[in-house]
Amino acid sequence: MLTNLHAIIFTNQKSYNLGELTDFRSMSSVPYGGRYRLIDFMLSNCANAGVSNVALVLQENYQSLLDHVESGKDWDLARKKGGLRLLPPFSQKAGARDPRGRMESLINLGNYVHEIKQDYVLLADGDLVANIDLEKVFAAHIESGADVTPIVSTSYHGQPLATNYFVPMEDGTMDVLHNPDDAQGYEALNVYIMSKQFLSDTVKYCKSHNLYSLVNHVLLPRRNEIKIVPYIFEGYAARFTSVSDYFKDSMEIMKKEVIADLFTIERPVFSKDRTDASTYYAPTSSVKNSVVADGCIIEGTVENSIIFRNVKIGKGAVVKNCILMKDTEVGENSIISFIIADKGSTMTPNTSLAASKLYPLILAKNSTI
């Protein structure tokens, strides 16, 4: 149980082009897999490792995230001492720009970092889909004596221009690449463990020198004086740096090996508890190779698709290779493929919409076609 570890999760750190999916919500609250939000995975990683002090750093469009996490009770973080803390950007001056990086976000929190009581800190982005055994990572950090332990992958998940990499050098040091043209070395999953003292000193250093990026302004220029020892994560991981990434990686949840890696008995993934009626499958329905959540009414054909709660698919409708989020309605005799329909979207009867795997079409929240 990692009671001596304090987690700080950044909920909207990046400005990746996920189109309409992030117009009214943070990256961390983007829906995933039929019933989850991206934040569920990092919160569950903390809960499963016994991390009882977790802070969410908010920036903008965070109402959806607040509605989802509430008090943190679904991750056993609703506590009188410690638990879940929500850190909105109110420490910024009126009219100030959004933080440009993790260090500037931490600087804007005032004395929060310096007053952390735990000896170690986890810094993580809230939009990573991965089931990580943080106890193993923490043990590796202590054993190595590293200043910083980044969690990395030997597989490449994100676009290089939106990704950092750690490259082992012959002299035993670790080179750091910030958004290069081509992927090389280990891909950073944007999860780091370090001592509270190291982080506190680094925040002070960045504040005094007007620096804002952990990787570009701290790890990269000081890579020869900071001991960086990556932890290689060998499990499944998904990072979403574009709409096509989101579509492709979301569809992987239908693979048996991905399900087995993400959802384990030992480390379950928790989410907001919602009780819905079972999905109704009409005699006219046909469902193949799809994930279908509770509360749906399926009267048409569904293939290779992810269907969230309370979706209605009318008689004669054909849905193929689609992601339909909560409360979406597909009218009778409609035919759609490669569509990402945000919450509350409506496709009237006899609608025909088609896109492609590389360029799926997003229907904005509450839109009607």
C-alpha cells in the first residue's frame, strides 16, 4: 500500500486535436469503452495501489469531469483525511493564459506542492488508458535510487510530434527527446515518480527562471545531472493524440488480449456507479463483435461498434464501425459507418452517413442529422 505516495493528475494538459470531443470537456473526461471516462484508469491505478492522497489539477472545461468523479467515492477517495482533492485554476490572475506545461500548472497551485506530507509524488496525465501496477513502479524507483522514474513503453502509441522519448546512451545516461520528427527509444507515457523534495526544489527553480515544462525545461537540459531511470511498462497502453488515434485505439477494446490486460481481477477499473436496466434486444436486432452497455434499445443491426448507455437503434438501422455515446439515437432504416456520435446525438430516420477508418466523422454533442 503506497501511503507515502501523493498523486497529482493533470486533467487537461494537452491540446491534442480531438475535435468536438474536447470542445466542452477536458481530455480526461472523454468517454471510452462503452462505460468509462479516460480518468477512470489513472484513478483506478492509484486506488489499487493504496494511494489515498490524489489531486486533480483542473484547467478548463472541467464541469463534465466534476460530474463524473464527484467526491471520489467510487475510487475509495472520499475521506476525511486525504482522499480526492480538486485543484481548480483559481490561483491564476484574471485573464491569465492557460498553463503552458506541468511545471507552470504546479507553480499556479501556490504552496500546494511544498505542503505535501508524503515523501514521494506521482505526476501523471489523466488521459492514459493503461492498467499499471504502481507498487511495482514505486519499488523499482526506490531500488534504482533515481531522481525521476518515468514510466515508458517500448511500443509506440502517440504521434511523435506530440510525444516525448527516453533514449539509453552508451555511457549509461538517458537522452531525452521532446516532440521529435520520428519515434525512437522508449516512449514516455507521461507518468513520473520522484521525491517530494526533488519536485519542490524543481518547482522553485522553474518559478525563479520562468520555466514551464517538466520535460523540455527540466529533464532535457539537466539530463546529465539528474538520474533518470525509466520503468518499462509491458502492458497495453493507449494515448490519444488525434481523432484517428481515438477511434483506432477505442476499437481495440474488442480484442480479447486487450480486455484481458486492461481489466484484471487483481486490479479492477472503477468508474462512476450507474444502475441502468438491461439492454433490450428486439427480435429484429443483430449484434456482432460489439461492446454494448446497459440501458440500450437495439432493434437494428450493429457490427464492430461500441455502444454506450441508453442508446437507441431503430428498426432497420445498420450501424457498422461506430462509436455511439450515451443517449444517442439512430432512426429507423438509417445506415451509418465510421461515425463517432457524441452524447445526445440524433440521426433521424433514413439517414445515411459514412466516413473512413483514418478519418472518422464526429457528430458534436446534442447534434441532429
